[in-house]
Amino acid sequence: MTALKENTQRVIEVTEKDLPLHCPMPDMVKWNAHPRVFLPVHKTGEALCPYCGTRYKLVGPVSGHHH
């Protein structure tokens, strides 16, 4: 079982396996979560969550088209 992460990290690197990307991510704890919002990180390589301000950076190749 993967340990849950606090929603306090300000920059999170994500890969193609995390697409479609949403915040909070599934491995984040629930007590300080906000409503789920999908982020178009695949378009520019970065996305900022409008709720918590977490910045996501896409690393590695993306092989297909993701919505």
C-alpha cells in the first residue's frame, strides 16, 4: 500500500501515467482536500491548481492524445 501524502507540496512532478491529471491526486489525504479539478498539464507541460496553488510539472514523454 502506498503511503498517503499531505496536500502541502507546492510542486509535484507527474508523468504520462498520471494523465488525465486532477488535483487532489488519489494518493493525497482527504482531510485537507478540495473539490477535484482536472488540469490540462499535457498542453503546456505545467498546470496550476486554482484551489490550492499546487504546481504540476509534466516530466518524460507523452505518447498519446489525452483529454
